[in-house]
Amino acid sequence: MVGKIEPRFGAEVYISDAGNICIKQDQGIREELILIFNEGEVDELIDLLNQAKRDLEEERRVVQENEEN
């Protein structure tokens, strides 16, 4: 396992035997739900997550700026 995000609906991130990046999230149900990304998709996933992070930071900045005015 590469890592685990805690505490709420913790996501486990690991590399499968086939070399894919896998993200598994325990949702308290019987069937496991796993997202599988091949090597070619990983960079795109990282870019999307970085863009989401930038968008969220900008949204927070605007909210804070509006609260200050």
C-alpha cells in the first residue's frame, strides 16, 4: 500500500500486481469499490486533482475576501 487517507471514508491507494494505481474506499458495504488507473492515466489524474485543488483554493479565497468586505 502506498498510503491511506483518514478518517472519513478513508481511501487506500496502492499499486496492484499488474502495476496499476488503485484507489479503494471502504463504504461499509459488502462489495469493494475500487478505481483502477493504468500508468498512462496517472498523470492525467494528477493534473485533474491539482486543478481541483487550485479551483478550491480560489473559491476559498473569494469567500474569505467577500466575508472581509
